[in-house]
Amino acid sequence: MPGFFVAMIPRMPRPKAFLKMHRDGSLWVKGQTLKDIPTGYWEWYRKDGTLLRSGFFDAGAQVGEWTTYDAKGKVYKVTTMKPRKR
């Protein structure tokens, strides 16, 4: 079609899954990265598989509420991260 123009819209990179294991092979941390920078929701685990800590990253900075869990999986404390100064 003459005069028909298709704009090339650059693709935005998609987050990639990130997993890291303890030396014994059990899951240590899971989250996602965008251009190798932590982003979104992340979780850390003890060697026995219980959740240790969870929270969100925005462009590599911890944001919002981060929760630490005791060995039985109950909330031990919640920490509110202060916004990063720019």
C-alpha cells in the first residue's frame, strides 16, 4: 500500500528469572532481573527450605516493605525501606 507506514517500536527488555542455590543444591534465592539488575519480587530461603526474607526491588533498590520470617515461617519483622534519594 502506498503511503502506509509501520513505525518500528523498540522492544522493551523482559525480566529474566533468577535462581541461586545453596552449596547443597537447595534453593537460596529467587527473583527476576532486568539487564542483570534485580527487579520485582524476590525471596530468600534457608537451607531447610523455609522462607527467610522477601520483598521488592525497583531498578536494583529495595523498595516498600521487606519481611523477615522466623525458622517456623512466621513473620519476625517488617521493614519499610526508605526511598532512594536521586
